[in-house]
Amino acid sequence: MGPPTDHVICNLKKIRREKGFSQSRLAELVGVKRQAIYDMESGRYVPNTAVALRMAKHLDCSVEDLFTIDEPGLEQPITLIGQSPASGSRLCIARVRDRLVGYPLDGKVMPERGASGGRRAAQTRGRRDTPPPGRSPPREDGSASRL
């Protein structure tokens, strides 16, 4: 297994300065050398869990505030169905084949046909008693037995 290809984004310098700590003072509190703090801030070194937790404690923030992983492949466009929502509105998002589809959550019920054009509902209509693979149909008393 090769080395991880994740790119860690370090916000340590920004947060350290906002809290008024020098590199030397933070290093002293955390139990590392000043050079280690410099190397973290310049992206040359990613601390182990214990060091990251101690830094977060002394800087009064979370480890995720100090370090995040850059995941560029996570952003995908969303195709909106219906009218465009107001800024800050919530969306219901679903994957349809290879794209994301969003429907504004405005408190109204979605049309019965929905984004799939009603095909999914038509495909499953009348098949409620069909057991999943590996199971037999329900018995008369409502219980199911395994095959």
C-alpha cells in the first residue's frame, strides 16, 4: 500500500495568530520544538493525533479547525427541478444515474410523479408481497421463514 495521496490543508498559523500565540509558546505548551510548529504551518509535517489534540486544546478549537483534507472530487453540480430556491434554502438531493438532482424543500409535498417521472412507483406497484432474495413469501400468520 502506497502513501496516502490526500492533501492536508493546515489552518494552524491563522488560528495560532488569532489566539495570540507565538510558535515558541505553542510549541512549549504542546511539548514539541518550535521547528515542528513551523514545519506544520508550512505543510512539511502533519502531526500525530496526540500532538494535534493538544494543539486544539490549547488553541480552544477542534482538530478539524486546524487541519482538513482537500477533497476536490467531492464537488458536483446539482440539477435543480422546479423553480430555483431562495438563497440559503434546503434541498432534497438524490443521485440519478451519474448526476445529482435537487428539489427545493419549501414545505410543499413533491408532485406524485417526482423526478423519476413516476416510473419507479409503477415498477414497484403490486409487488409488495414479493420477498427479497433468500426469503420465502410471508406465511398466513404474517411471519416469514428463511429458505
